[in-house]
Amino acid sequence: MSQTPIAAVVLAAGKGTRMGSDLHKVLHPLAGRPMLDHLLDSLDELGASQRVLIVGAGREQITRAYPNETTALQEPQLGTAHAVQMAAPALKAFHGVVLVLYGDVPLVTTATMRRLCKAVDATNAMAVLGFRPNDTRSYGRLVTDAKGGLERIVEHAEATDGERSIGLCNSGIVALRSDILWPLLATVKNDNSKGEYYLTDLVALARADGHSVACVEADEDEVTGVNSQAELAALEQRLSRVGGMR
């Protein structure tokens, strides 16, 4: 039986103003190479048949650094679900599993990507990557059922005390069957305080349509994001300590 094709959508449209630099956030060096390189290397090893970089502010820097990559423009930036929608034209002929990653979360391993994509099958239309941090801070929580399937994602601000006691947190990284993804994205609403379209809403929408959603766990180091120079330095130290993730 042939392997299900995988396409990747990498979100890299953020301005990265907290980095305090004119250099695009995903191009800041990590272990001597642009942050985005690490993620793209893992996708090469995964064997993704297509990948689309979602770009916005500073896009010229990304297209100059990666002239052979397919890009899609998100402007204005109306949330993560809206960002993924920008990849639809480039992936209109693709049939398989669509993996959504973030350019500023560079250390997701190929093995974890593969596990997440394999969790999307005839039973599960979608899979969400979770992790168990030492400090749950303000992360969204993943509420699972008795069989380990994902019931819902609860944002920290809206969680009850009981839900905040859940140690399994949302990384934001997801995989979905392409035939499910695009119709669901079209139904995402922006009736929230920021007026944005959130990818996390796909869990409730998928379940409302009768689909099951799987939950896969990863190490915290793999899903650590970078929003500042201090966080970049901390990730550099982690990478040095473990001797490389991939």
C-alpha cells in the first residue's frame, strides 16, 4: 500500500516585531543557520510532496533567501485559519494529508511530523500535536476522551479550574485530510475579541461534522516557539544541550 502524500503549509507571515530587528524572524540564525532551514530540512526528510510558505511582512527577504520555494501572500493577516486558506490555490490539485507548521517553531522532528500525519487516517480526519510543559502558563489545553481522542481545545482564559489542571497543552501544529480541510476552513468564523479566524476552531467544526480528531504528543523542546531574542538564545542553548533534534 502506497504512503499517503503529504503537503506542508508553513506559516511565516508574522512581523516579528518583538525580535527588535529588521531581519525577518524566521531568518534569524539558530545553530549558525536560518531558523527556517531546520524546519525545511525536516520536511525534506519527511518527503513532503509539496510545501507552501505563507508570507506577509518582510516577504521579500524570504523569497530572496528561498527562491525555489512556493509562497502565498497573507495580506491582511486575519488569523491562523485565514493564513492556511491562502495556500488553497497552490494545493488545489493535492489529495492527501496537509500538515500545518510554523516558521518560528523550528525544531519539530521528522519523526514527530510523520507520527502526526499517520494519525490522520480513515478514522481520524484531523490530528493535533500536544505537549506537556513544566509550566503550562497560558497555553490552551487539550481535552481528550477515555480513548485518547481529542474532544476540544480550551483556551487558558476560558478554561475552568479543572481544565487548567490538564497538563496536555496545544502546540498549534495540526494535520488534516485535504478533502476535510478546505471545506472546514470555509466555515470558520471570526466572532472573537480579535476578529480573527483561528485554526483551533477546526477541532470543534470537525467533530460537529461527525469526524474524529486524534491527539499526538511531542517533547516540549520540539514545539518551543521563538518570539524574542531571549527566546532564540534559550532555544540555541536547548539545541546545544541535546545535540540536535532531527
